[in-house]
Amino acid sequence: PELVVVNETGWLIPAGDIEALTDIMSRVLAMPNVELKAMGLAAQLRVRLRHNVKTESEKLKALFESIPQ
């Protein structure tokens, strides 16, 4: 969710919400290809600017190491 701007770079759908999923799928199918492409490019840029794989992997490593064995 921290990388998604709803209707600009993607959509967020609550887990298990089939109605929301089918609604978004219908909207996507109705969107012109040029809009979908622009949205994809905007999403790609947002990820490049806000996501660092090394930082995120370190967070994940710390999370796994905090789990009692």
C-alpha cells in the first residue's frame, strides 16, 4: 500500500473482497490502453523513487530474526 496511489499507480483491494476485485477488473478492462500504460509508467517511477531492495530486504531479515525459535 505504501507504493500504490489509488487510481494513479494501481488499486488496493481488500483480501477476500470478490465484489471489489470484479469491480476493479471491469474498470481496467474498460480503460483505454494509453491510460493503462501511463498508469504503469507512473507506478514504475514511484517504485524506483521509493523502494530500495537492500533496505526492504534488511527489514525482512530483521523481522525473521526476531521470531522466537
